[in-house]
Amino acid sequence: MPGIDRNVERRTPLGGVSGRRGAVGAALEWLGHPVTVAGLAVLLVNDHVLKQAWPGPVTGKLSDFAGLVLAPPLLAVLMALPLGGRVRERPWRPGRSSRSGRPSRP
């Protein structure tokens, strides 16, 4: 549309700034988020140190939780890489369903 600058930076849900970076850049930004990096650190320390020192259900659940924090951004990167930035970001419009464009039912 004329008059709309598509290169304008906007805030992402994770608090970062998004420009024209595409799907790969967004996924890498999510993977580099401090919560995701902390999840990776907890997973590595838990699996290589804590499980040998104090085996039990607590270390098992800690590993499960850290894996759940780490898995979604890792899968997003792995799914975005083959696409090579061919996914475009579409703005969400309230009152519209994502498939048909007709208003969604309550």
C-alpha cells in the first residue's frame, strides 16, 4: 500500500525489535533469548552434574522442564532454515480468523 513503510521496526512479543528479518531471524532471536539460554544451561548442568550427584525424580523433572523451555525455539529454527526466509509476517487483525478471512464465531 502506498505510504506504508514496511522497513519500520516494531516490538516483538519477546521484547526485541523486529525489522525485515524473516522467519529465520525471528527464530534465532527466540533461540538467543536469555530464558532459552538459561534453559540450555540448566539442561546441561542437570544432565552432566546433578543427575550423577543426586539422582532422583527432582533432577528428572528439572530436565523435563528445561527441555520444554528449549524445544520450541529450537524447533522453530530447524523449521525456518529450510524455508530460507520465504515466510512473510502477516499482521494479526482482531475479529478475523486466520484461514477464511471471515469473522470468527464466539
